[in-house]
Amino acid sequence: MSRAWWIKQFVVATVLVFVVLMAVELLKAHDIETALAFSALWSVIAGAVFTGARVYRVRKGQYCAICGDTPAPK
């Protein structure tokens, strides 16, 4: 898998987590600056953990039925 594919995985995970965290922070009535800082920090951390775990599993050749990007076990 190319670097562009992994970057896309990271960006998608980061954006989705950011949107969810931002919504939660705003629903908790935090001000926008605090919500932006919190959401940005934790979305980057979560995106890195998600992508790192996916890279590790792909390199180990572990099968993922949901992802479908590794060959099925025989």
C-alpha cells in the first residue's frame, strides 16, 4: 500500500474524530477556542494511533474482514 493510501487513512480518521469531539465539546457548552484546541489535539492523537495500529497489522499480515485490504486466511 502506498504512502498516499496511509495518509488518506490518517486524514479520514482524524477528520471524523475531530467532528465528533467538536460536537461533544460544543454540546457540553465549552467555548469555541477550548473546543477547537481539545478536538484538534485529540483527533490527531487518535488518528495516529488508528493509523499506527493499521500499519502494524498490515505489516504482520493479519487478516481484517472489515477492512478487506489483506488476503483472507486459507
